[in-house]
Amino acid sequence: MHIDGFEILSDPTRRLVVEALRHGEQQVSDIVAQAGIHQSGVSRHLRILHEAGFVARRPDGQRRLYRLQAAPFRELDAWLAPYRGLWEARLDRFGAALEKRRKARGITHKEKRT
Amino acid sequence: MSRNGSAAAASALRPKVVIERTYRARLEELWELWTTKEGFESWWGPEGFRVEVHALEARVGGTLHYDMIAHASEQVAAMRRMGRPTSHQTRASFVELRPHARLAITHVIDFLPGVKPYDSTMVVEFFPSGDSVRMVVTLDPMHTEEFTKMSTMGLASQLTKLDRRFATGRG
């Protein structure tokens, strides 16, 4: 169940670490600077994120570089997909209702998705 | 990082679902579909359901009361199978309303057996540009009717836990 992914991201500090990594691969000190959290905290959260598959790491000389992994985020997205689908359908109907009213008033238009 | 900064970041990262569409129409026409009885009834779903609006007062604090009625045979059968009525009285209100710009509707989610009633708010924003209007709907999937319906299909306990975690947000 993908709920585990939500549990992992339910920690605000971990979300800050994830935010910092959205800018690309980084070493711990860069994440510390961006997230404004103590290094020991960042390391601990990176370990948890790594174990949960959210973050991959690789050595680069003396440094360790961390980067986000797409798979767990895709899983979270897939979990939300049916819900999103309900609303997509609802907004389809919104567009259709709009179109119908416009036709009744003698105006036509096309909806475009963004 | 200050506590406030952390809280703001946490809030920004809350799993909101944002759905947007651009419609080639006048802003007033979109607005009518949210704020008039016949407008609202013409599209508000979900699929297989129709709504009958009993009260719609488009003002801050105004009520929005409607029945959500299963009308497609499949939905009627599904509701019967679950031992649920095919029509549900829904209570909501307009908690924000800036004409032709932004509105927020809070629904009272009070139909889940064993779950204390709670509020679910959605925000709708309108951004006109040329002959089109971009409509942005922001939903908190942890607090919406559809999601709670999904939760009745076996996810309820996890979601309640998750809700608490998001609500308390530790740093």
C-alpha cells in the first residue's frame, strides 16, 4: 500500500530535505545550507528517505551525493489518480454544461485543457 | 529554519490536489455554474449522480444545500448493495466569495458511519486572460467527499492516522 510513502513524507523536516533535492543532486552540506537544519538531522532524514527509496546516493571522491528517485513519487501520484480522475470527469461536465449554455445563447466555444 | 518557516513549508507541501482547466468563455458564465441553482445543478456530479439544489446563497456564509441523487442504474445498484440510500442530503456553505475571482465552499462530511462529521473545503480561483478563463480548483484529498467515499472502501483507518499526522506535523 502506497500509504507508506505518505507516512515517510508526513515529517515536515523530511519534506524540507526533499524540497532541497528538487534542485538536483547534492551533498549533505548543500542540503544543510538550503533546508536550514542541523547536519545530524539532515543525515538522519536522508537515511530514512534512502531506505524508503525516495533518495538514491552515490560516492563522488570524498563526498556522497544524494538525488531524488522518481518511483515512490509516481506511486503516490498513482494513489491519487482515481481521485483526480473523478475531478477531471467533473470538470469535463463543467465544460459541457458551459458549452450547452453558450449554445443556448447562440455562442460557441471550445474548451482547451491546460 | 524557524518554526514558522517550517510550518509554512509543511503547509505548502501538504498533498493538495490542484486541478485546472481553461475554458474559452466569459468569466461571468463560469461563475454562474458555481453560484446559481440551475448552473450548479447542470454539472455537479459525481458521475451517475445528479443534484437537486434546495438552497444556494452566493454570499460569504451563504448556505448550499442539495440532494445528491444516484440516477444511473449502476450507481443506484451500487448504493443499494452497500445498504446506502440512493439520495443524500448534502450541507455546504460558501466560506469565501470574491465575485468573479475566488470562492471557497466547505462541505460537511457527515455520512460516514463511525466517523465524526468534519469539514472539507475546496477553493476555486478564476484567472481571465483574453477570451479564456483559467479555473483552478484546489482540494485537500484528505478532506473531501470523494476521498472519504474511497476510504469507506477499506482505507478508512489508514487515512485517519494519516490525517492526524498531517494535522500535527512535527518538525
